[in-house]
Amino acid sequence: MRPRGLPPLLVVLLSCWASVSAQTEATPAVTTEGLNSTEAALATFGPFPSTRPPGTPRAPGSSSGPRPTPVTDVAALCVCDLSPAQCDVNCCCDPDCSSVDFSVFSACSVPVVTGDSQFCSQKAVMYSLNFTANPPQRVFKLVEQISPSIFCIHITNYKPALSFINPEVPDENNFDTLMKTSDGFTLNAESDISFTTKLDIPTTAKYKYGVPLQTSDSFLRFPSSLTSSLCTDNNPAAFLVNQAVRCTRKINLEQCEEIEALSMAFYSSPEILRAPDSRTKVPITVQSVLIQSLNKTLTRREDTDVLQPALVNAGHFHLCMNVVLEVKYSLTYTDRGEVTKADLSFLLGTVSSVVVPLQQKFEIHFLQENTKPVPLSGNPGYVVGLPLAAGFQPHKGSGIIQTTNRYRQFTILHSTAEQDCLALEGVRTPVLFGYTMQSGCKLRLIGALPCRLVAQKVKNLLWGQGFPDYVAPFGNSQAQDVLDWVPIHFITQSFNRKDSCQLPGALVIEVKWTKYGSLLNPQAKIVNVTANLISSSFPEVSSGNERTILISTAVTFVDVSAPAEAGFRAPPAINARLPFNFFFPFV
């Protein structure tokens, strides 16, 4: 009987909660593994606080029904064991780890391994490290946890429900039986209605790299040469794929007015969809039109009206005017993968029978919205003749700070015909990759000047303003990847003499680089940069005397690439065994 006034559902919940609270955790077995010994100990864990009212009987035990049998042994389960036949670092449950490995672990990456959390009672394995022992040891505890939730599996009468059932594969023997148990095949007319309704829902699709750009009728056509040098108009333009191609088109000059590929409208009339399967269309805007005459002179048209090819008879030969020679697409996109703007530039020309077949050029570039393009010195390796990317780190942990002008990031003295150091102050020459450079100037010392003042002046001339601390290893290195940048090693050499003035005379910069990557397309990578400041001793200048000092700077590039060696796979090991009586009766 239930107490008067309590609903039946509340009584059931209280009974379930009392049944869960009455169970206590079993005493776990604790195993400690060290270098030379394996000890077994016991640890007692108190029960969960019981909220059962006084006088309420405990829930029945095994008499209420069979308990669920765990499908997986948690003691043998290890989710961090990723390397077969090898010990994974900080994986305390890895069976391949020995006591020597446990002594060098810093922590257990997986401290607790449990089974199905839907059971009211389940076994759990706890792993920990005892750092107080010498050497450190692993502690293994097998406990039984009680779920605090009242909605858990306490008993089960259908054991197959605890695991997945393999579906029965239809064959010629059981096909009729499966057809009787199934509902058969039906076609509901409501599915067509729901499908058409889904088309009206706005899509959240976006363009991804390499996906063809869709237009109102099909896709944006980007002519290119495929199997031969002839232009193929059915090639789609891919998202974020910058291209510049040249192809040849065979035309009949008398029918140039009827060929679509020679007209501006063929490239400017399509409307690009803002996103795949979107209803928003982005029109293509003609930004500029250049006219090329027969003598290769260019004239820019003030208007951007669409012109059609026109056939003109000039005596004994024909001319076709307003023919498309070059097409340049410039598409602007957002970080959400949507096209927001499409610009187009044309180069039109006059074609005669002399220049048939016709050669056309097509380009397409993608620019991200609200961003400015950053010039690179290579992608990824440095290109010979481009400036070195360099910068300095204001404090530890911050990124590399660079000037916006890449030609002002790593500079040396600039040489002129006058070779006057004071006149060249502030004028610098960028260090270009692969170019061995040498520059210098002359400094005249008049009268008795303090040695320290002259030395500081010479240093300012050699180092310049804001000499960098780091150099990018590749031409496209990012400023936030500080660990990849190459620090500049500064060396100072001096030769001391008695009663002399130490003045810097030369700055020698050595850049070591190597060939990185594939043998077919190696990339130039900078691996070391050294700046050596060489000082010399000069006698003190007395009043009335004059002395001229030569200051020079040198930059050398040294290729430290290791000789390429062809790599081969290891030959397979043949594990062949002969039968024991193969040499019978000789042996």
C-alpha cells in the first residue's frame, strides 16, 4: 500500500531512488606497479549518501531479475593505445608499457575507463601515478560505480538489446520470408510535395576550393586548352583557382560575326550565383575595354559598352574588328565562401587573314573582401631577385613585426659615385635573394673628434634604422609562426691596439640556404643568417689632421644543400621454411 495522498508516479520514483542509493561501491583492488616490485593493496571507498527515508526497506537484490552482463571488459579496454606493439606516451592502460616506461610518465592521459554509463552499476578502472615513490609507479584501481541518475538500467530481460544485431542479408532462400515480415515497397505522394517545399527553403551552401562557379543557366565558362592547344569553351572556372592560360582558336574570318567566342557578350552576359543553388545572382561588370590596332598600339575606350565583331572588306582581304583577344576576370569573395562581385576586362583587336588561327588569353583571379594583397618573395620558396622577408620581435611571445614595404625590411648601405657616407645616410639598398652584393662609402674625419662618437656614427651607418632580428625561412612565411623564422646571429670582431680607436669598418652578412622539397621542383629555404661586425684599430686623430675611413658591407649567399640521393624501399624479407624432411634421405 502507498501512503495516502501520494500519486503513483512519485512512489515509483522514490522506490527507484531508494534502490539506487542502497547500493554501495565494492572495495576496489589497487595494484601498484614499479620498477622491481608489484604490490597489491586495498582501498575502501565509502558509499554514496543515501536519501532513503527511515523505515523504507532496501531494494531487492538479484531476486528482482538478471543484472546486465557487461559486453566489454573495462580492465582490458584502452582507448589511448594507438601504436601496436609499442608503448604510447602517458598511456597508463597500454599493455605494451612496462614498469620502466611508467617511471618516466608525467601523467595518465586517460585516468578513468568506464563501460556503459546507462547501467545503474558498472565497473570502472582508475589509473594514476604515484610520484612519491622512487621511482614513480603506476596505480591501478578496479572499482564499481553507482550511477546517481534514477533513469538507468537496473535489470534486463532482453540481452540482445545490449549490442547491435547484424542484419540478415536477403538471398534466394530467405527473400520470401523477409518480404512477408516487411511492409513492402510503397510510394507516397506526399514525398513529392515535401520535396518541392524544401526547394523554397534558403540554402546555407557555400563555394569550396575547386568547386565550379555556377551561373543562372549552367556554369561560368573559362576557355582553356585541354588535350591540344585549341581552346575548349566547356571548361568550368573553379572557385579560388587562379589561372592564366593561352589557347588557339581556328576561325573562318568570313564568319567571325557568328562566332560567340569572339564576342564580348559571350563572357559578360552570364550571371554568377552568389552561392551554390542560390537565388541571388551577381552580374558581371565590364570595367575596362582596350582596343589594339594592327600595329599593336593600345587605346582605352571611355565607355564599356558591349561591342560586336564586325567584318570589314579592305580591298583584296578581309578584316574582323572588335574581336576578343584577352579576357580577365576578377572575382571578389567573402570568408563564408560567397561571390559578391565580378569584374571583367577586355582586350579587343582587329584580325586579318594573316593572323589566323587566332591566339586568345584568359585570366581569372580571386580577391577576398576587405583584405589587401601582401606581396610575397616566393610561394613557398624564395625566388631569385626578390627581397628577403625580415622583421623583429618586440618581446618574447609576440609575433614578428614587419614593415609594409618588403624592400625596406632587410637593407644595407647604398653605394654612389661620390662615396660620401654622410650624404648617403638613410639611403639603403634591399638585400635580394641569391644576389651577392657589396657596397661601401668613405668617411672623412677632420680634427680631434671623440672616438666613441665616431664609432656610434659608423654603427648607425652600417646597421641602418631598425635592423631586423629574424629572417623568414620561406618567401610566404607568416608573421605569427615565430618558431619557423630564422634568428640572425650577431658576431663582433675587434683587433685591439694600445692608444688606438676601435671603429667598425665592415659588416659581413652570410645567408645559408638549402634546396627543400621534391627533386623535380626544389624550393629555396633559408636555414641560417650571420651578421659579422668587424672593427679595426685606428690611431687617434689630432687637431688639424684629416683621415679617411673606408666603410663597407658585403652580403653572400651560400648553398648548403646536401647532395640528393635516390631513395628505395627496403627489399621484402622472404620468410620461407622448408619441410623437415626436405633433404631426406641425405640428411
